[in-house]
Amino acid sequence: MTTIREECPVPIFDTVIRRTDKVPESSWARMAVQAWSPFCSAARDYRAWVAELAAKEGIQYGQA
């Protein structure tokens, strides 16, 4: 039996972006959620997603 991940023609990620009121607030303020509320759950989730994407692409992310 194959999985959706194996059959899907687009990448599927493990990271889940949680819903928070900070995202529409940041849109209303015309600011990225990372700037509007950098420690809200969605902002942290977006950073985790970027790290996951970078790892899949073989890119070192967040290294000083």
C-alpha cells in the first residue's frame, strides 16, 4: 500500500502552521507576522517550516 506522501506530486511537510489571531492582525497592519508578533505560535511554526524546507533542500538554515 502506498501513502499519500509517496503518490503526491507536490511536497508534503511535517510542520503544521497553527491558526492564531496574530496572522490576520499582521495582515491588517501590513506587516509580516514575524515582525508583528515574532513569538506567536504561527511565527514559530513558519520558522520551523522554513527549517524543514531548507533541510529537504540540503541547505543549512539558522547556523551562525
